[in-house]
Amino acid sequence: MNESQLVSAARDGDQDAFARLIDPYRRELHAHSYRMVGSVTDAEDALQDALLAAWRGLARFEGRSSIRSWLYTITTNACLRAIDRRPKRVLPVDYGPAADPQDAIAEPLVESTWIEPYADSTLTDVATPAARFEQREAIELAFIAALQHLPARQRAVLILRDVLGFSARETAEALDTTPVSIDSALQRAHKAVDARLPERSQQKTLRALDDSELKQVVDDFVAAWERADVDAIVSMLVKDAAFAMPPEPTWFRGRDAVGAFLADIPLGPQAPHHRLVPTTANGHLAFGHYSWREEPNAYVRHGITVLTLRGTQIAQITVFRRAEAFTGFDLPERLESPARD
């Protein structure tokens, strides 16, 4: 059946037709929800609320817009309601000042405080000629973090206009306002976001490197971390590199501070052995991070480690230290091993 036939069947109560109708848009709607709320968990909840609202409201769909635009309108408003109920998500570098590696690590904060990593392998590359940002640029950690500092409706305006390429009229219809209000909100959003974004996106940084250079960064980082070679990791860092590990709010700035912390705790004499599995997250190089446990005699999920590059050097290491960070990533539960190496 074509789209109009699926709409008609779904209106008559055919749930399978409704599933087929929305399936082509599910991934991009999930990415849109994540950009809005900064959390994979909250994005899934908001999307489920939106799809339920779409199912219940399908009789009111008049066909004046495309199904895609209609679904984005419903999803955006579901996300706005979710934002009203929850505190904004941040990264540790935006939460407080850098710590001294000699100080004690602060206690983890509740999970709803932090931005979560996004498995960008699930991202659909939608052609959006009118958009200001590429799809993967608009999923990068710096971009997601900058979005969370915007008022919710400004956030929605910027995403709809600059990421999805909606017109001012379409955006105004989605948010029940006027094109003039949309243009004004977009100008304010541009000013706030541009002040927080780095000079160069990760996508541009990664494209400037050839495959062999990227492979070398990945291989060197994996080898250094797995053998607990702090000096090798430090040699890969820019001078003002940062290291963060949500849900702990503690983070460090500077090559020396990062090295001192790594040598003391994550890669210190008492630390468990680690294994890293390369992946991608938020448009960055990333790794599924596993740590050795005598019981169950295997490497178990520790977190998702995300690298932010500046050239071939590392500008930031963010270790999302929760097993739940693996949500959406095609990575194993554990890495079996007969013994610690």
C-alpha cells in the first residue's frame, strides 16, 4: 500500500498499517527527540508518547502537510512537555569548575542530570539542503550540550530550522506561533549556540584525516589504555585536554592533571584490567569500555568512552560510566576471557 492507503487503513484501526506508516521515520524522530532532551532514555519515552498521540489523533490528520511533518510536530510537542517535567541535561564540563587530581572524587549525581551518549550508527542520513547543520554535526556532544542551554522553544526552533530544514512557516505551524516569532527566536538561538560551539566540528575534523590517521588514533588509544600506559595516553592529548566521567561531576583540565588522575585511579596499580571495542557515538570516535571482573570471569560493561579530536590529538575524553550507556549500541554484554592478561 502507498502512504495514503496506509493512512486510510490505520484510521480504520489497522495497527499494522500504522506501524508501516511510521516505520520509515522512526529513526530520525528518535534522533530529533534526543537532540531535544539530551537523553536516549527520555528520547525514547517522548517518542513513545508522540506515537501514541499520533495513533489516537490520526483521524484529525487532514493531509495538508506530509506525514513526516505531522509526526515531527507531534514529536516536538511531546519533547517540550518532557522538558517541562525534567531538569536540563549537561556535561560535567558545564556543571562546575575543573577539579584538582589530588582532591577526592565527588559522589555521582542522579542520572537525570547528564547528557547520554547516542549510537549514531542508528542515525538516518536525511537529505536536508536547507539545513545549516549536517545530521551528524547536529548529534555531536558539543552541539547537544549547547542545545540544552537554550530555552525549550528556542531549542525546538533551531532544530526544526537548522537541522531539519523546515521553513519558518512550517516551524510556526508546528509550534503554533507566527513566522516572525520563529525568525526572532532563531536569531537568539544562533547567538547562544554559536558562542558555545568549537571552531571546528568533529565531522570536519574527522574528514580532514585520512583513514590511516584515524586508525592510528584508535589503535594507539586502545593499546595504551589496555596496557595502562598513562604516558602514552598523555602524549596523545592536547595541552588543555579535558577528562570527564559522568555520572561523577568531577572533571579535569590540562594534560598534567588528566595524567595524574589516570595514574592514580582508572589506570592505577589497583585498577581492573580493561578492554576497549571501537565504535562511534555522537559523531565521534568512541569505544565500548569493559573492565575485568573475577566474577563472572569476564570483561563486563563499564561505559562508553567518547573522544573529541583536535587534529590527530585528543581534546577531550568523556567516559559515560554506566552500563546503561550501552543502550542503542550494537556491543556485546561482556567479553569472555579465561583469565586476566
